[in-house]
Amino acid sequence: MRSLILLLSLSFIPCFITTSICQPPIDELVHSLDQLYRSDDSYAEMSMQIVTPYWERTLTMKAWSHGIDKTFIRILSPAREAGMASLRIGTEMWNYLPNTSSTVRIPPSMMAGSWMGSDITNNDIVREITYTEDYTCSYSTDTILTGDLLDGVVYIELIPKSSTAVVWSSIVCAVRTSDTIPLWEKYYDSHGDLIKTVTYSHVQEIGGRTIPTQMQVIPADKEGQSTTITWSHAEFDRGLDSDIFSLRNLQSVE
């Protein structure tokens, strides 16, 4: 669901005459994108609004993470979903259903399925892929992919390596050069058709770090549908009890 940091300061190189955009070293910029919502450990309080042409609902939740391989999420509201939780350790994932007091391991065949009815998939929750290690990257001025080129914004095209297990063939990112904050990401299939767009907004300091506190996922093939995640509170690198990331904690009732 890439989500959910402190952005690195970049040493800018001279403007490229052909594009009139100041382009920082691309490896540093891509590393900044990788670190956007990552830390040694984190705790966050957030909401997730799911909108479809037929219904709309908002979940509130708490989330804990350790590095890139452990995540624990517990739903607080609405009442029907309260107490539901998800735990992932590496590529393994489990969901807890309090109504039946059951723990369900998510099989590989269901990892591409929706998480809590949203446009975030189970794969998004367990994603350990990084742009730096799993993609090749280059600057792009192809307006077919980027749309109108804006001053103070650079555009990066990321192509997954052959060993990277994803369903898209490329990602195009728009990033502000002033603070390396991403504006949007567009995911394309092998035919060049748009799969989904992820936008970032409401940039502010939270937990001592300046980040976009709202992320919206818009699938290209589902008109009128979106998932918006908003962070209301966050703490980073404060240290977490390892017991948080356990099946015992998954099954507990707060």
C-alpha cells in the first residue's frame, strides 16, 4: 500500500541547457524517494478514505514498522472493522479477524488482492522493492509520459530490472528540485497504458520530518475510484518493542 523519511539534501549540478531544469545527481534523488516513508522504525496514526462510484468509507488506524521487512497495522474504526489487524514479516503476511477470532495467512495467490477493500494491495503492504536496487532510472523529457514540463520539477523514468516481480513496465515520477519532494508517480504497462497514478500533497513537518502527509492512489481503469491515506501523527526512530511484530500481538485486543 508504498507506504508510510527525512529527505536528503542534494548538491545541485548546473542546469541542462536542453531542458532548462536543474537536475541533481539521479542516484541521490532516487535514494531520497526510497527513503521518503522509511526509517529504522516508525509509528503512525492515519486515516484511509476509500471512494468508489457505489460507496465510500473511511478507516482510521495505527501502524508500526521496523526497517523494510516488518509492518503491523491495526484498524481502530469504523466499528465493523475495529480490531482487524495485519502483520507482515518479510514476504509473509497474516490478517486477524476479531469477529471470528481467527488469523488468516495470506497465500501467494491472494497477494495481488485488495487490502481492506482499497486500491492498496497486499503486495503493497509487504513490498521490499527499492528504486535504487530494483530499477534502472533516467531523467525523462518525454511529454507523452510526463505531461507539460514544469519549472523546478524533474521527471524520472524507472524501468524494473528483469528480476523485479511487478506488474507494471515503467514508473514515471515528478519531483520538485527545491526539496526533492515527489509530486506524483504514474505506473504504465508494457503497452504504454496508464495503470494508476499516485499523488503526494499536504507537505508539512510531522514527527520532526518534512514529508507529504497525504497520498492518493487513483486506478486508471476504475472511474470515480480512489484511495487517500492521510497521516495525522508520526514518530520515527524512537525504538519499538520487537513483540509488536508477532502473531501474539496480532491476535490481541486493545
